[in-house]
Amino acid sequence: MKVIEYNSSKPISEEVVDLLTEVSPFLITQFEDEESYKISFIANTIEEFENFFKLITKLGFDNNYEINEVVDRLVKHPIKNFNLTEKDNWKLFLQDIDVSNDFKIIMPWSNCTSKKFIIINPSLAFGTGHHETTLSCLRIMNKLRNEEFYVESMVDIGSGSGILSLFAQLVFSCCSLGIDNDNEALNQGYSNKKLNKHLNGSSIFIQSNKPIINRKNDLVIVNISIDYIKEHLEFILNNSRNGCYFILSGMLFKDFRSLKKILDKFNISLDKVYYLENWITLGLVKNV
């Protein structure tokens, strides 16, 4: 594989990323690195870069400053071998994740041959699976599958990169609704959806500051700040059906007592607890 990499003071807009990926075979990754963004264009061969430059010249984007700026940077930077053994290569820190023996989260440059996986392109939205809160949510979903818990419809509040919605598709073949208030996150969710066309079920992503819940949901995941959870948890529990399973994540151990005061108002059973690096993730069931 080949790559062109450069640093930029700002990321490429999702609109331009979508356009460039539509007219090229590139995988485009953007990773915030201290005060700049490391941007990578990954292709299989040098010829793919050469064909892209010819196509861009032919199509002409004279009126689009951002596209011209990106292409100009690509031309000026060398095409290198994509090498994960370079000491300073940031991709070494974002390796594949074994959620279980059966299921994996893989990076777009992975050589993984697993048949049960989702691909997550690390970018500006939260959620590669490496953080303790996200990893705990993934592991609880895997446990639910092993216990043959049935999920036809799930909601992912604070969806970020879309990783939890897409993983739910993988393990449950369900319909997933991802909700986030950040438009950049929604764009990244849809970009990752394009990388996972092999999945059964479906995923959609909606921009909203408030939770969207209905009584058909079998699984509700809230992986977001503790302030958001405390503000909206009563609404979520009131508007969900009996038997619904909840995964709450994004809280520290010190937050549990204040959250328990809200949970005690409802007939809720604590089913699972994951405690990783002082982060707590709860698996809860709403009883009849």
C-alpha cells in the first residue's frame, strides 16, 4: 500500500472528504496530533494516485479553494510506502481490537482476516474502541449476544464515530439509530457506515441535543458525559418499554452515587458492571 501524509492546522471538511472518496479509491484518515492534524491519503498503488491527479485536472474544481488546496498539498508531498513499523507512525497506537474471540474492531489498514468485524476509520469523532468507556459498551453487547438477548431495535445516544451502532448491527443484525449533537460526528458515522456494507440490519444517524426513545427499542446505549446522563436519564427510562436493556457509560466511580439516586426511582435491575481505569459502565434492565 502507498500513502501521502501531511500536517495541517485544520482538518479537511467532511463534504470535501466525501467528494474525494467518491471520485477516488483513497482511504482518507484525519487524526488530531497535539496542535495540528495528521492527514493521510492511503491507496493500493502509485498508479491510483496518478490516475486521481489526472481525473481532478479533467474535472476541474477552479472555484473550490479547499479542494485545490488539498490537491496542491498532495502533489507537493512524496508518495511513500505505507509502513506500520515507523517509530513515529501514529497508526501504531490504533491497532485492531479483539472484543471477543469472535468479533473484532479493525482499522482500515488492517490485515485482519476475521469474518466478523466492523471497520472504523479513526478521525475527528469520538469512538475507535480504544477508550475504556467505548470498549466496555462493546463487551457488554458481546455478552448480551452470548446470552441470546434479542435486539431488533437499538438507540445509540452520543454515537460519535458510529462504532456502537455498527457493532450492534454486527452482533444483532438489528436496526440502529445513532444520535449526536455534533454534525462532524454524524458525517463520520455515515462515512464509517460506507466502510461496513457487509453488515446485516441498518444504521441511520440523526442530529439532536435530546434523546430519541420509543417503546420498540430493545437496547439503549448512552455513552456520553455524566452531566448529560443525569439530565436526561429520567426521560429515557420513562419512555422506554419494560424489559429494555440499558448500557450507561461515560461516568467515573465518584459519579455513581448521584446516578443511583435517579435509578432508585425506577424498577431497575443492575445486570452488569465494567470498571476500567476508574471508568464505570453499567448494564441495566427495566423490570415489569
